[in-house]
Amino acid sequence: MRGSARKHQHNRSIKSNLRRVEKDYRALITAGKKDEAVKSLPAVHSALDKAVKSGVLARPTVNRKKSRLSAALN
């Protein structure tokens, strides 16, 4: 497998995981399970930070997402 194809596959898997984590978090908020959402927020932040670390997402994008997710909780 070519390097670019391998990186593309890796980036897609990370983005897919991020979408799943964010969707689960937002589902908790809309269901009114604020306690569980508060507990899952650090896991969401961690996943986003790992995406920056591996170069999948840019730091400003992640900062914006983290801010909006925190604001949605409040």
C-alpha cells in the first residue's frame, strides 16, 4: 500500500472515531443526561487533542470544536 493511501486510511479512521465520540456526546446532552455528558467531555477533548497531535485536524479547528462542545453543555 502506498504511503499516501495508508495515511488517508489512518486519517479517515481517526475522523470517523471523532464523529462517533462527538455524536455520542451530543446525544447525551439532548437526552438531558448532563452528569454523563460532564463525565464524557474529557474523553472528547482527549480524542480531539490526539487528532491534532497526529496531524489530522488543525489546532484552531479543535479549539473551536472544544469551545462549542463545552458551550453546548452549559
